[in-house]
Amino acid sequence: MKKMPRRIIAEERKWLNSESARIVVFLVPFMYIGTAFLSVNYIGMSMSGFLKNQLMVHISFLTYQGDMGRYVQSQVYLKALAEECAAGAALYYEEEEFAEGRMVFDYEEGHKYVDYLLNKTTENMPLPKSSRITYTIHFEDDLQGYEEGLMEYEGTNQGHHWFGSDIASNPIM
């Protein structure tokens, strides 16, 4: 099979691109006029109703997509922020208790860290500037106790390390 020079391939691509652009430029207006003709004559829609539906549906759809995108962005942001706050607050623990084999968190430092992180990130959040984030922290340690009914498992499954309370009843791996 003979290899084609790059210049010929580039020219062929330009020709195909210009052909598709011509199809769009010349075909789409006729298709739109045809759709309007069919809607008015066969569906019984008025021309003003057709134009109103064309504009309103698109604007409504764009508004819906914009709102949905903002919701998803806000949800991802808040989940990541909550995870960061929880992980950061858990890093503060009482060293003396830990040295004796007990896990006891430093509650005051944990709250300070969460407050600092929330104050620092309010400038970048995808929510309105007047929004306020409130939180509740529930520490479970050897001093406060643990929620009843939680059983903890630790082990490996197919080379992945897992640790959690609902692994036995709801395996996801």
C-alpha cells in the first residue's frame, strides 16, 4: 500500500470539512423552514406559537442545565469540604491518652480546624456569598464512646484494603 504525502491528506481533510460546512449552511435553513411548515399545516400550530415554543423550550432547557450544573458543582464541593473537615479534625488527638493505648480526640482543636477551614474556603465556594455553612461534629472515641450497633471489620479483599462498619452486610468490591 502506497503512503500518501501529508500535504495531500491535509488538503483532503480541508475539502471534507468545507463540504460538511456547506451542507450545514445550505441544508439546515431548509430543514427549519420545512419543520415550521409541517408544524403549522399538519399539527395545527400557529406560526407565533411555533416560534414561541422554539424560543421558550431552548431557554428553559438552558436554564435547567445551568441550574443542574451549579447544583452538581455545589454538591461535589460540599462533600469534599465535609470530608476534608472530618479528616482534618480527626488528626487532633490527645497524645497522653494515645501513649496509653486509648484514642481520644482533642475536641477543641478539631472545632478550631473546621472553623478555620470553613472561613478559608468561603471565598471559593460555588454558592452565593450570603450562604452560611453550619456543621455538627460527632466524635466517637474511647472517652465519648462509640455508637451502638457498629461492628468494625478490617481486612483485605482482592488486594484492596478495606475498613468499615457495613462491609459484611453490603460488600461493594
